[in-house]
Amino acid sequence: MRFMRSRTVLLVVAAVAVLAMVGSIGLAMLAA
């Protein structure tokens, strides 16, 4: 149970990181 919870948290963190990366890239392309 604990492993599943930690895995879910890891997945959420990874998703947020990818979203932030895509967002920054989109902003850079918009500014360019």
C-alpha cells in the first residue's frame, strides 16, 4: 500500500515536471 502511494506521488511529480517543461518551451516559442 505504501509503495503504491509513493509511486502515485512520483507519477504526479513527473507529470507536473513535464507540464512545466512544455509550458516553458511554449512560452519561449511564443516569445521568439
